[in-house]
Amino acid sequence: MSLGPCRFCGEDVPADAERCPGCAETAEKVSRPEDVRRRLIAKERALRGLSAGERREALSPPAGGRLRRCTLLSKAAALLCFGAALWAGWMHDPPMRHWGIFLVAGISALALYLRLLVQDLRVPRPGKRTTPIRGLRAFLCALITERYAYARACLVPGECDARTRRQPEIEDLGVFGRHYEFERLDGFRRYWRGIVRPSRKLARQLHWVRVGEFRLERESGDFALVSCRFRVSLWDSQLEGGEYALLNSPFLRWLKELIDLFTPRSYSAELTKTLRRIDDEWYLVNGEMQSPEDTPGALDEALRLSRLEDAELNAEAG
């Protein structure tokens, strides 16, 4: 007998266990199959309770975001600097002596604009999440580029509620399993920011997040199970303590920094998420990193619930 997968770490918990063998949470907090079923019913009822206009508004991701604003501002700065250089260098005789400064500033702003544009284009536009893989890719790319409002809009209605979520514990990246709610955007942002923008210090540190190897594991009706590889690397000082004291000397400090550069702290995981098709676009059923709602059994239950009539669904809810 089993209590089902743990809602915090995903590991199966034996029925006679007092704590989860994976994360040591008490058995009372472990998600049981009926808990997963209850949450899926709540999401199904939330979706059906919306009118056509309300559903369109709830599922419409916000345009732009901070990344889009920075991209447009860098473009405007580049055009302004090039315009000033043209005016100062070619419209005056003799040329003004500061035209070269405007030119260098314009080239720098153009380089920044191109970098931000590449990041901005990684997130599919609304209406382009027409396959399960594109739906998951859009969600993860929005998180990586800090478009949290867009990422939150990739979740089905009813997922952004006051239920407490716990981050996975990733000690090497400074993620210690704090609790958040997705009812407000700030809670969703804090949950994911610690994972995709890791830092073991107060100041932001150099990091790199990669997602790839997307695979469609299963598709049934309007539901699908998609997996991908998720990897986070964080560069900080790893050579600490008395045994490496010699490397802290002025003559060998460069060697310590070189070793740190090639040995980042890293975290790699296989993410599996359940997605649902609504109005020809795919949305995530669960917005956490690890959840028992992202399993084949939960997919079968969600598919069964979606086919029930309203009266039958209300009876299931009890």
C-alpha cells in the first residue's frame, strides 16, 4: 500500500511511513490520490464557471513585460545616439568634436538591443502555443527571461489559488524550500525566481539556465504529458576553507578563480508536466516544479473529469 507521490519531492510514500523518505515531510502533508483528484475537480469547475468573455480575459497573457520595455528602450537609445552622431558629424562643418562619443554609445546600445531582442523572441507570442511542447517551452522560456506575468498566464484557470506551494530544496543553488501561494503574482514570482535566478549571496551571481530535450510522452484528447531536461548552473566561489588557503595568496588567486570558472554548482532535473488544450492553446495544469498532478494517473483522472456533465462533476465534488 502507498499514500501516493509526495507533493513536495514526488517520491512514493509507503502507507505505514511516518515521513516521506525523500524530503522527510510528515505523512499528513503528503498528497494522497484523493487530494490530487480534489484539486483537479476544483480546476475543472473553475474553468466551466467562466463565461466566454471571462475565459478569454483569464487566459490572455499580458503583452510585453519588463523585457519588452527594455528591448524597446534600448532600440530607442540606439536610434537616438546614431541620430546625434549623424547630426554632430555630418551636418556640421567642421564636425563637432563629440560625434565619436555618440557613435560609440549608439553601437553599444545597438549591441544591447540585439541581445535583448534574441531573449524576447524566445518566448512564443500568444496564439502560438498550438502544441503541448510549445506550451511548455513558452512557460519555461518566459520564466528564464523573467516574464513572470506571461508564465503565470500559461496556467489553467483555478491553478492560481491560495493553496500553499513549497519550493524544491536545492541547497547548492541556495533554494531551501520556502512556501508560497500563486494567488498573487508576487508569490508565483518568488517561487520560480529562486530557481531560475539562483544566488547563494544577497547580490545576483552569474548563472545559466538551459531547457531542452522536449518530448511528448503521451497525448489523450485535450490533455498531454510533456517532459524536458532542466539544468541550472551557478558560478560562485567553491574553493573555501583552510585546505585551499594557499590559493588565496595574491600570486595564486587567479588559479582559484580559473578553477571556479570551470566548476559551477549545478542542478539538473527531468521535468514532466501535464498540459491541457483550451481554445486551441495549451496550458499547464500545475505551475509547480514538481507535483503529483504531473503523472500519467493524474492525466487519466483529469481526462475523465473533463468528460463528466456538470451535475456529475458536482456530485464528484461532494
